[in-house]
Amino acid sequence: MPVINRIAGFAEDMTAWRRHLHENPELGFDCFETAAFVEGKLREFGITEIHTGIAKTGVVALIRGQGDSENGPVIGLRADMDALPMPEETGLPYASKVEGKMHACGHDGHTAMLLGAAKYLNETKNFSGTVALIFQPAEEDGGGGGVMVDEGVMDRFGIDQVYGIHNAPGVPFGMMQTTPGPIMAAVDTFHINITGVGGHGAQPHVSKDPVVAAVGIVQAIQTISSRNHYALNDLVISVTQIHTGSAENVIPETAYINGTVRTFDKEVQKLVMQRMQEICDGMGPAYGVEAKLDYEVWYPATINDAAKTAFAADVAREVVGGENVQDDISREMGAEDFSYMLEARPGAYLFLGAGEGAAVHNTKYDFNDEISPIGASFFAKLVETAQPV
């Protein structure tokens, strides 16, 4: 089947909801107005079982289907709500009204799609059991998905399986992509603070130069990928910041190094942590400085359940056609905190092609509203197929 006719009928509503959210972006866990907007729409649809304040501003709404819904299966559908701390340069009439904040990843569209599915599912209730609509804050920074899991959403609402969608600029319009097993990488962050002895640039012999130490440590970090790990195990280590110094004739006292690590294999992750610590422990004394590593383990790898991925791909074929579904794409090194939900329950994460346009996390990005009926139809069809009457 193509896009559900009833959902296509309120496509303009989804566009209006999305553009309202786009104009009013909020960051991290502070999605207060966004959550209030979501709750208001859900109540407008006639949904009454709404739970707020989860992970500070997260919302979970339950729609009961037919039969013994209280004791039946529960399927979870998730949308993220937060924006990014960056300026918008689209020039659109509905561009962000909040300086330095922008919906540059399409979470406004993800929220609109799930609201569209909610409206349809509550009208028709052509399913058994229950659907749990999960509106999550802090995907970009803070791991709101993990916090919601830690606060018990899976057990509290009896969720058996869970699904999520992300829009994908550059992928042909309406194409849905996924893969069983790992689909997105784990992400870690490292900070290295170097402390030496500052002094005059003309007298380096009486200083302990953190700048030279920082350069040496960064070069050594690059050898982890090239010399310490098996080349066929995916690994990315990127040094993204080096901060030090204030003048051309002053040797500073401190330097700071920061970067990101992307892995799929926990043994590779452990190797990186071990080697970074060894590099800091060895290179600090070698340069006569202190090099202190702070390694932060963040989101785990996003790993799709094989059976649920095959099921989701079959549903996608019914919505967009078999020629528009790829169920064996290569995994990518981006990260996603939906990973925490997939650690807690089997499910699948999919990409929905948005056609040509600026990439996510770009100041000129805008969500393609024309894919909203597709995403909402996919969510709705998932529920009706997984839990038939």
C-alpha cells in the first residue's frame, strides 16, 4: 500500500506543526515548550493517557487498541525533539526565532511525523494491544534516550519492541534504508589537559613547553588507528580541538586537546582507551609536562535486531514499494542515542530519504515536509501489522 489516505489528508497539518517547532527550537533536556506543544496536540487528538516529565521533558503517550489492550502487547515508536546550538542561515519565513539555536537535524520533522501517526492511530484503533508514543529530549547532547530507559519507560509501559526513523538528505526521496545488526557507531569523547611551565618565548630552556607536547601527543594518537588496531575493524579517531597560547613571545603554561572516537566493537573501544592512557602517561614525562586524560564513554553502537529489522523492511515495502527499500546498507560512523532503547528492547532504526538538500547539522538545512506522510504512514502500518486485530 502507498501512503495512508487519511494521513495524506492532514499532511498540511503536519507541515504546520513542524514549522511551528522549527521556529521555536529548544536544546538538550530543556524542551519545555516543545513538550507542551506535543502534549497539547495529543490531547487535541483525544489521547488522554499522557505521561510527562520523563527525562525532565520527555513525553510518553499510550493509545489503547482493540481487544484486551491492558494485557496485550505494546509497541514503542520514538521521535527526538531537541535542536542544535547553531545559527540558522536558511532565510525561510519559518526560520528559527531563537538566536544560536536551530533544528538542523530534522527532529522537528520526526516529532511531526509521530504526531501524525498518533492522530491516525487514535482515530482508527485498527490494532490490538497498545502503542507507546515516545517523544524524547536530548538526543544531540545528553543521551536523553538512555535517561528515559534508566527512568524505566520500557518496564513501566510494558514496551516489547521499539522503532525509530531519521530523515536522510541526499538519499532519494521516499527511499527507506536499514540493516540488521550495527547501523551506527558508538561515540566517545576525550579531553587531554597538558600542564607545563610557561615562560618567555626567547628562553624555552627554562620552560616546559605544553605546545610541543600537545603536537607530539596528537601525532601519537593517530598511530592508534594506523598501527594498533586491525584494519578491518571500523574505527575513527578525530582530534578536533587544540587550544593553547595567547601571544607570539609567550610559552603558555597549559594546552588542551579534544576529539571524538567512533567504534562498533567494545574490544576496539577498550584498546583506544588503553592506548590513549599509555600515550599520555608516557609522553607527558617525555616532554617534562603533565598530560591528564579524561575519556568519556558516550552513546553505545546502534544495533538493530535482525528479525525486527526484516519485519520493518517488509512494512516499509508496503508503504514505499519494494524498489524503494534497502535493507542491507553499510553501517555508518555517526551515532544515535536510540541505541539505548535498542539495548533495552529489540527493534530497528531506519533512514527515510528526503531527496536533495543541505546535509544535517548544516546552517542551511531544512526538513523536507513532503516526507512526513511517508514517515507517519510507516509508523502507523508498523503498529497495525505488528499487532493486528
